[in-house]
Amino acid sequence: MIIVMEQNADEKNVGRVIESIEAHGLKSHIYRGTERTVIGVIGDTVGTGVNGFRSMPGVENVVPILKPFKIASRKYMPEGSVVKVGNVEIGGNEVVVMAGPCAIESDEQLLTIAKSVKNSGAKILRGSAFKPRTSPYEFQGLGEEGLKIMRKVKKETGMIVETEVMDIRDVPMVADYVDILRVGARNMQNFDLLKELGKIDKPVIIKRGMSATIRELMLAAEYIMKEGNHRVILCERGIRTFETATRSTLDVGAVPVLKQETHLPVIIDPSHAAGNRQFVGSLAKAGVAAGADGLLIEVHHQPEKALCDGPQSVTTEMFSELMPQLRAVAAAVGRVIE
Amino acid sequence: MIIVMEQNADEKNVGRVIESIEAHGLKSHIYRGTERTVIGVIGDTVGTGVNGFRSMPGVENVVPILKPFKIASRKYMPEGSVVKVGNVEIGGNEVVVMAGPCAIESDEQLLTIAKSVKNSGAKILRGSAFKPRTSPYEFQGLGEEGLKIMRKVKKETGMIVETEVMDIRDVPMVADYVDILRVGARNMQNFDLLKELGKIDKPVIIKRGMSATIRELMLAAEYIMKEGNHRVILCERGIRTFETATRSTLDVGAVPVLKQETHLPVIIDPSHAAGNRQFVGSLAKAGVAAGADGLLIEVHHQPEKALCDGPQSVTTEMFSELMPQLRAVAAAVGRVIE
Amino acid sequence: MIIVMEQNADEKNVGRVIESIEAHGLKSHIYRGTERTVIGVIGDTVGTGVNGFRSMPGVENVVPILKPFKIASRKYMPEGSVVKVGNVEIGGNEVVVMAGPCAIESDEQLLTIAKSVKNSGAKILRGSAFKPRTSPYEFQGLGEEGLKIMRKVKKETGMIVETEVMDIRDVPMVADYVDILRVGARNMQNFDLLKELGKIDKPVIIKRGMSATIRELMLAAEYIMKEGNHRVILCERGIRTFETATRSTLDVGAVPVLKQETHLPVIIDPSHAAGNRQFVGSLAKAGVAAGADGLLIEVHHQPEKALCDGPQSVTTEMFSELMPQLRAVAAAVGRVIE
Amino acid sequence: MIIVMEQNADEKNVGRVIESIEAHGLKSHIYRGTERTVIGVIGDTVGTGVNGFRSMPGVENVVPILKPFKIASRKYMPEGSVVKVGNVEIGGNEVVVMAGPCAIESDEQLLTIAKSVKNSGAKILRGSAFKPRTSPYEFQGLGEEGLKIMRKVKKETGMIVETEVMDIRDVPMVADYVDILRVGARNMQNFDLLKELGKIDKPVIIKRGMSATIRELMLAAEYIMKEGNHRVILCERGIRTFETATRSTLDVGAVPVLKQETHLPVIIDPSHAAGNRQFVGSLAKAGVAAGADGLLIEVHHQPEKALCDGPQSVTTEMFSELMPQLRAVAAAVGRVIE
């Protein structure tokens, strides 16, 4: 950490900063430039209250040198981590496709879609029983009933299943029904929920918040990992910008940045980014080309009857046509989709 | 609701939309322009799945006419609602100042600050016992211990007290200790938490999410109100933009927009928007001038020792100098700060 | 266009709107809902002053139905337009790679880079003689001297060359030296410059402004095309968002949106979006996978000595390694890079 | 400037950075931390190519310490600069109100509005003869004809007049007709135009670009001042964010930030920020309360007939009611509106 003093800071200001550094058990190093005095702080400053220094008289700026994450950092596992669930490896050479409806609506609906996407090559079935809806007047999901349907479809198809958990009180129940738990974008900084997910023994997909920086996404993963659960998968799903032609703006650059900074698998959700099924295929291919380890795609056999996110759900036909294209792109970048 | 058909939509497409409208118990009205066919939907469409129409073949766009909120709407209470708590009225002629530290740190700290801000004219004491921190390595708050301190300080000073609740499981406990509960920006769309807060009998301050639209803030309020608790106060605290000179960008325009669209009281948090105590006064004055019903200001007697948000906390001295200026601005716009 | 009246609009309000519609030479159609009156406007409303209606008493909202662009619209040329320059076709089956330094620095620099990128497969040489720099204290480009160097290198290598024009007074001179003129992001809405470029007989690349919507980019193209020059190429180069891990956020979703709405070729500039050469390759591959018709990549043989944009320039070695990967991705999506 | 080396940078990397620093005529200072080596650069680094260092092998980050602006900096004139034009001082104790129509439409229109706003207390008449319109099909302004009207109205009313200049070739002509020239938001980084305005002897208002940072606005001012014209006035007019309830988001926090960083007068344009006349008054009051030195307000006597920006133009009646409120707010913050 480097502390930049104001131009007119005096020796007393500098002295108080030095004292404070030492009070934190750290060492300091003063460097006097022509216009400013700069103080280097030696030692592990993560969690030592950078803000404290920023508040001191005469301090203009505090520049952190070390990254604020530890377990999520690439340095922690330079070769990259692979999250295994059943016979599927996320973060390995395969690009894993997860597909299914936005919301679980009925036995028949989920089973129809599951069979179709499995047939096209999806390895994991997505589907939500709890829906975070902007308006309280919209369909809120089937709840535990939906999870029972998911368990049944899992048995019939042999697919790995994943679903969203919203309420911290539901974590044990949801973990009982499914293979992978998902944290939605709106809950990315619901820290109590993250901590609870750190205590279970199931992989967790954490979606980037609509206005979360890449750094904040990594720190959210750190919340989970710090509690002991290291099987975390990061998901870029588009950020909120001024552009409205798509529902969100897919930050495809987040893929190479995350792969450099962290060892965790990174997947792309092209459906929420696009908000329109016409654009989902292009975004999915872009994600694979950029190096994503997986995709999370909304598929519905009758999108116009979907209770949620119909406009952005590709049809089962579109999905079956998209998969060979994704396979080709994966191969072009040295990866595989089986 | 108005449904705009694509230019090349045919009669079959139009027919299916009409059928679907009628299946929702609504009426339709067709209007054929020179280039497009447009279908008007007559009846209450809120919660009927606008998305469904958007997914149908031949549909280009769906334009909602009615606002999606009901109880929060200005139409519900055109004269504006006043939230009473103890002897204070929020939303009346008085501009209510809430002040105190970011985090409750100790008996002595809270009491010192409380006495000082009360003396300067603050009516309500703010202070958090549970802190949502971006990094798991930062101070997470004193928890219930902090709430006990707050109760003690409330007794000694007679101030009304408010604090943040993060974990849905803590709602009853927190409601037991304090007068007003606060939902932080990161939890604005934690819908389960909102529903729980709709069932208690204490006022709730809901802060706008960093990337939440004004409309989404109103819908979040609607989640609380729909469960029965109508004592909701909206708080603008800055949104996330590309500008980094301030921590967030205070959307002061949200004040007149919210006052027009909703009957709920609207307050401003200049501290989180500024992120730097030098700018807090200007933002606070701007908020009052724009028509805010209250202010939520972070104050600390020793900001350089604060465990949280030190840089944006004004000192007790700065606060006592700011209050007369705020009184003058309030008077200039026909309001009062006692 | 649809005009939505306020709930409490009276007959006089409606009457004045109808009068105004007719005064514009358009026809109207009234539709009375349960809560609102809605007025449909029949006829070509582009350029008739939508704002005028929005200002009338009793009007709540004005919803345009028709798109505001004409010549740039896909409808104008459904099969897509191909911009030919020399023996290269942009917008055809080939994905055209344009590469070269940010700024032209010297004979030797440009020639070295040109030979290298040509050898790797680039068809078009980029390089700027006029540099829009945020600070007046930074290198502003070699000016006409740079263009002379570019002409010399063009002769020696046979490459097609492109450069930026900033000052409207320089348009004829720049058009004299190079094959393609480029409008930078900061000038996307310099409308006088656009009009001037509409009068020349050279293709124009127009880069999306940092905060420009896709719709505004198309309208900027319309400014050029309206004057007669239809050889316009659109370039997505990243938009400004809150994320700072990359210099800009590449809006890869703009590619399918633009390909749907307009007939113009769409290229991607991964260099300015990335701001860091480590991420350029991933973004370039993502762009090709999403359907871009070309790439504009900054390459330098000695980036640490570059007078401009060194950090985001890939080395000539990196570029020669990237090209085969781009070829593979292009092939995967049914396109070709020779 | 501080150069942070990568964790695994070796002595050769460090050596090359040191060499490069010395080659720039600067001095270096090495500081070796436990995890990183950090190199301090001593001397004036503005304009020396920070990017160059960022591109060198082993360099992780470059942190500038000095601000990149010189003449615009507060340090250059700590007491603040006052721009005098006629008998009006902008940047002094008075808050100067500039008002008038978006576009000059006719003799009668401009004269009617001018008389009315003058009567209400406006000192300066605004009005544009050249209009930057997003679409080429919208009204582009009367051109020189409009400037002649403005000159006539200036004579009749004695008001100071200001207008926008868009085309660099028009600078001398526009400077001949009016007292103050305005650079619109879309041209804030049209650097050639800025340089030209640096050579004239008339004050220049420069509006912040829709996605420009405060720092970039100051650097745009620096472009003008560097050429010799120091009479520059900065204008905050709202930035582009995800929120659409207002046309732009007024960044009222820019006022105290700019007043701290620069000595230049700062004014607020509440009209373009609001985009809706209902919200203009609140934003204007907020601007004055935050410390603005002036306001730029769009006023029209018949907004529903305005050729431009009708929805955001307040009526002459609204303006005459607003002025006493603005006077009261100005007085509350120790300023005056005559």
C-alpha cells in the first residue's frame, strides 16, 4: 500500500501516518519527491483498514498494491481449479453447456425441455423454483414443489441439475434437492447468504451483479470460499449500462480478466445479457471464443407460454441448431463440447 | 398496454395475439397504420405477463401504458404520506436530519456522537451493527452487541434510532431493538427480506441499489407495502456510473421524480454518494433544495479511527457548522429544520 | 407514432393534439382505453418533431413506432451492403483484418509493422497521423508528414491504408492520401464533419462514441449516407461503463443487433476496448464469433517505445500467433480469413 | 509517478525501467517491499508518456501522483477566477442566470423570450443558431440568419448573448456576433475546435460530454487555455447513466469537486439534465445550493411549438416563478441573484 500525502502536508501529518502504520503492525518507508511525500507500507495490508489512512489529516490518496482477495486469487492455484460434479468437470478442457427453462413450471414442461437439451448435448439442467422478480405482481416460482419436479426429472434423465437459492433459510433444503446452487445477480452481495453457502458441500454458481465490478465478483466468491467451500463457479451475465438494445451489456472482456486474476471456472449467461432470443447464439459463441468454461442458456419448448423470460429463451429447435456451432467454435479455440 | 406488430406480421400472427389477450380476460382493439398493425389492450395488465406477448411470433414490441406499481403510486395517496415515529414526522413540512456513525463501535463512541448530533439538531440517530462489506476481511459490525449499545444510547439521549438489517433471520430481533429498520443498497432486491419487512410494525428505510432504476426502487417499496407495512421511506444514495471523483453519483433528479410518482417520503444520503467528507455538505444542501424530506448523514468524532467509512464521515464539528446552512436552505424552499 | 394522454387529460387536450397532427399533414386515430386515451398517428413521422407532441398539455408519453433511420436501415438493402476498396470486400464472406500502429511515428516504424502484419495476413494497414489525446500535453501526431509516410508505405507494400480525420478542414487532404477515412469515437457526433465525409468518394469507418447508443451510431452513419456517400463501415470499440478492469467494455452484443437493424458492415476494435494487450486476442476472437465483418487491431513491433497506446498494442509476434486462431474461429462460424 | 512492478519481475525488468526514466530526464527511487518492487519517479512527468512505462515488461501498474492539468488547476489561481463579460461577473459572488430558447427560431420568438427572461432577472440570453441533432432529419438551426437575429435582440434588450459553435470554420464568424461562445457536450473532445477557441478573445462555456469524467472536462478546458484564452466557464449538464426517468443524470457532486480542483467558474444546465420541464426547477435549486456560479436554463413562451427541446423548456411563466426561489436559495448559501 502506498500513501500519497497532500502537497501542503507537514511533518506532523507524516508522523501521525507513520505511527498509525506501526500501530497496525506494519512497517513504513518514506519517499520524498519534489512535490509530494509518499509513504510505502510494508506487510500484509489486506483487511487492515485502508480507509483509516485515507481519513487522516494531510493524506491525499491511498493506493493499494496487493489485490484484496486471497483464496480466489490465481496465485492460490496457478494451474486453475476444476469443479467436479458427477461425471462433469467445469474448468477443464470441456466447455460445459447448462441449459433449461428460466422457471420450473410443471413436470411435463421440465421433462420435455430436459430431454431435448440433453439430446442436443447439454450436460447440466438449469431451472428455477424461486424467482427474484422486479415486481411483486409477477410469477414468483413454484417453490419447493418446483424442486420436487426437478428431482424427478433428474432421475428420469440422469442429468445434473442446478437451481437458484434466494432465501438464506432455504439453503439446506435446496442443497438437498439439487447438485449445484446458484446465487442470482441481485444477491451477489447478500453476504449472509454467501457465508451460508460457504458451509455446504455443493458447488455454487455466483452470478455477477448488474453493477458489480469484476473485483467485487471475486470478493463475493472469496466470501464463500473463506467459509470452506472452494467449489465456486463465476458467471458473467451482462452489466447494466446506458445501452438498451440488449437487456444487459455482456462484458465478454470479463472472461480473460477473470481467467488471469482467479483460478475459478468462468461461465457466460448469454440469455440474460441478450434479453432477446435472436441475439443469444451470437453471445454464446462470443463467450466460448473468449475462453469461457461453460454456458448457461435459457431454453423453452414454448417460449410464448413461458411464465418468465420468454423473450430471451431460445426454442428447443434453436438450441439444437446452436450446439453444433458452439462445438465448432470450441474446437477452434482448442476446447471441446462433447 | 400496446402491442406493436412487426412490419411483415400476417393475419395469423395478429389472430394469435388477440386470442391470447382474451385468454387473459382482457379486451383488444386493433389499429392498422400504414406500416404497422398496433393492438391496444384494454383492462388491468399489471402482473399479466407482458413478456408473454413479447415472445409471440410477429410481435415487435410491447409498450406498457400503466405504471407497474399500485400501493406506492402517488395516485394511491395524492396528498403524500407522512411516516410518524415517536414525535417525528417524515414526509411533513419538516426536513428530518438523521445522523450518526457508519458503524456502532462502542458505548462511548455512539454516546459521544449521539449527544453531539442531537445538540446540533439531528432528530434520529443512525448507526449499523451489521455491516455489508465488499471484502470478507473487513470489519463486519458488532452484531447484537451493537444493538444493545444503541438501545442504551437511545435511553440516555431520548433519540429515535435506526439501523440496517441484512439477514432475514434477524428481522424480529432488530425490530425489537430499534425504531426504524434500514435496507441497504446491496439488498434492495433481496425480495425475501423485503417481504419479511412488510410484516413488521416499524418504519423501513429502503436505499436505492447502486444500479437500480427509480422504477425498481418503487417496486421494491411495493414488495414491502404489499405485505401490509405502508411506512416506507425511500432513500437516494447515489448510483454507480463511470465517474470516480465521487464514490457514487448522487442522482438528485430522483427527488422530484419520486415525489411526482409516489406518495412516499424521500430522503438523501449525501455521505455514501460523496465518499469524501469535503463534498458531503454540498450534496446535503442540494438534496434539501431539490425537495428531499430528510437526510441521512454519517458523522464521527474521530473519523481517522472509524472502523468503517471514515473518509466520508463528517466530523462532529463539521456537522454542527453544516446544520445552520441546511436550515437556511430548507427555509428558502419553504420547509423547516427545527 | 403513438401518443399516450395523461389519465386526467380532457377533450380539449385531445382536440389540440389531433389538430397538431393534422397540421403536420398526418392522420390520427383515437383509441379510448379504460384508463387512458391513446392517439395513433398515421404517416411518415420521421423528422416531424416528436418533441412537439411531448410538450403539449395532457400528453404523458410519445412512443415512436418507426425507426428514425432510413438509408442505413436493413430494409433499404436487405441483403447487406459490401464495401469494396481495392481488391478487398468488407461485408462479404471474408472477415477483413486491419492492423497497424496507433500512431504513425516514422518511415521505418510504419514500414516494419506494415510488412509484418501483411505477412501475417492483414489486408489493410491502420495508422493515425492526427491523434485526439485527452491531454494537450500528449503527442498529437505527425500531421501531414505522417500521411506522406503512409503513402510511401502503401507503395512499398501494396496495402490498402486507413487513417483518422479529426479536423473538418483536413478532409480533402486526408482523402487524397489514404483509401479509407476513420471517424474516431470522440467525433461520432461531430455532425459537420460527418456531413463533409458524406461528400467524398472514399469509404468511411465510423467508430461508436464512448457513450453512444447503437441507435445513435446508426444515425451518425445516416448523416454521412444522406449526403451521398453510402460506403460506411460501423465500428464497435467498447463503451464507457463503471468497470475499469478493461479500458472500455466491448459491447459484443452490438454486432448481432447492428447486423439485424442495418445493412452496413460491422467491425470490432478489440484494442481500445481491452486497453491491455493481454486481453486483445480474446476480444478479437469473440468479435469474429459474434459475426463481425472485420477487425481493427493495434500492432507495434516495440510497444514499450510507442508514442501512443503502447499498453494495448499487441506485438508483431503476438499478432502473427493470433491470426491462425482468428482464421479457425472465422471458419467455425462459416466465414473466412485468407 | 509511481511504477509498481509485477511480483515476479526480475532485476533486468527493473533496470530497464530505471534506464527509461533517466532517458526521460527524470530521477528514480527504488523501494523494495515484501511482495513487490515499487519505483518512484521524481520530476515533472506530465506529458512524458505514462503509457510507455505501462508497456514495459515486468510493470504491473503506473500510478500518477500529479494531476495532468496545469493552467486549469486551482493551484494556478487559488482564489478562483472571475470571467467578466460586459457588466457581468461569472465566478464572483453573484449566481448568474442565463436563459433563453434552445434554438433561435425567429425575430419575434427570440425578442419575446429575451424580454421576459430579462424582466425576471436573467442577465445573459442563450439561444442556438447551429443545432447538433442526433438525427439528420431534425431541425438543424437557422445558421448565420439566427446569429443576425440574436445581434438585433441584443441591441434591443441590452442583454449579453451566448450561442453554440459547432463547426471550427465558423469560429470567427460566431465570435463576431455574440459575447460568449459555447461548446456543446458532443464536441467536448473535438480538440481542434477547442484549440481554435483558445485563440479568440471571448469567453467560452464548455459543456461536459455525456460520458466525460470531471478530469476530462478539466483537460478539455486546458486545451483552450493552453492556447491563450483563459476565460473558460465549465458547465455540468448531466451524464449518461442507466437511469431514464430523466434525460441525463445531473452530477451535482461535480460542482464541489470542480470548485476544489480548478479555479474556473462552474455552471449548471438543469434543462438538458432533466429533459422534462417539471424537474428543471428542482435541479436548478440543487445546483445553486451545491455552489454553482451560474445556471443555463431553456425557456420558451410556447414550448409546444418549439422546434427543439420543447419538453424540457420551462415556460416564461414558470421561469418568472422560479427566479424568486432561486434568489432565496442563493441567499441561503451566501450568494446573490440580483
